Amino acid sequence: MVNKSKPYPRDLRDRAVRLVLETEDQYPSRDAAIKSIAAKLGIGTAQSLRNWVRQAEVDAGERPGVTTSEAEEIKRRKRENAELRRANEILKAASAFFAAELDRPHTRS
């Protein structure tokens, strides 16, 4: 089953990422910093914080990958494409229906 809990608030995510990036030199490794900060801030898993840090690095251009804004644009365009496909199918069905109506012989009374 998929976890449908609410995501962490944006300000908590930003604060956690900033803490990791600003204090990682005070820990033996970045992983240790992430685990410690995640526990201190009550973030369920260190992996969540690790993902946020990686995404922040991508957004800042420090790591290759798809930025948050690019991912949102891709998502928006996929929704738009799906909607256009549905509309196209409706129009095809309607045109087939009306074409059949025009081909049917009509009797005049």
C-alpha cells in the first residue's frame, strides 16, 4: 500500500537541507550529518533528507539531474498531453457517429 501521509512542510525541508549543507564539515561524513539532523528534526527516515539534499544540489546546478521546476513542467505537459489525447478520442468518436448518420439513407415523409 502506498503511504498517503502529508509531505513535510516546505520550510522544514529547506531548514533541514540548509543545516546539512552548513554543518556537514562538523561530522565525520555527510551521511553522519544527514542521520543526525534527520533524527534531531523528527524526519522519519534519513533517506528522505538525503533525497532533499540531492535535489537541492541539482536545483543549484551542483549536481546533474532534472531540476524541480523542470520536473514540474514535465508533469504539467504529461497531464496536458493526456487531456489532449482524451479530447482527440472524443472527437474521433463524434466524427464517426456523425459520418454514419450522413451515410444512412433518409426517407422523406
